[in-house]
Amino acid sequence: MPALLMMTSTGETRQVLLQPHDNKVGRGPGNDVIVDSSQASRDHAVIDVEQAFVTITDLGSRNGTFVNEVRIESQVLVHGDAIRLGAYEMRFIATDQEFTQVEALRMLTMHGLLVNLDQERAQADAPTAPGVPRSQRGSL
């Protein structure tokens, strides 16, 4: 079963197994995957797990859904894809492999992917606009 490799606000890694069909993702308590980020919408995205492929679709979120740093409306996911919802980052795992804390941290830091909790807290009050790179936000 595919999974998301995530990091909690306390810095611990966790794996969330994705169920067949729709997996709702967001910060709202009614979601299947709850994201601990003020920049994620309550109902941010949905990950659809089908037999042949897995697709992520943005649900009209304010801060966007990004796969490998490209803003998407809908995207087929492949093993190792970096997913960002607002400022919260995670990694898509297409295999049934379970990771130790060390392995999970290594996967999260591949290609510069790491949840930067201090940066997220600093950006929580910064204005966000679609299409504005994170490096330019709040510097007007």
C-alpha cells in the first residue's frame, strides 16, 4: 500500500498509509491525512489511490499544492515525489517498505526536502499569494 512520509511538529517522522480511493488531506480534523500546518487549507487536496496509479488533486487551496516544487491542479505521483501543501512538505512512498526513524529522516531530506518548522512558524503570519516564490514572500 502506498504511503506518505511526514514529519510532525515535534520533529518525529511518521508514515501514513493511503487507503484505496480517496484520501482527503488537510489541516481539518475530518481529513484522512491531517497536516499540522497553518498554511494548509482545512480541505487542501485529495490523493486518489487506484490499482494502476496514485493521483493528487488540489481542492482549490489558497497556498497551492506542489509536486517536486511545481504547482499542480492534478498530478500522478511516482515513488519519491516531494509534495508540499502550503509550507508543509512530505514524500510519497509507492512501496510497502516500512522505515526506521533514521531511514525516514533520510528520505525526508533527499534532494533538500525537509520540513523547516522554524521557517513555517515565521511564515505563518506572512501574506501568501499564488505564484509568489517563498523567498520573496513578506519582503515587499
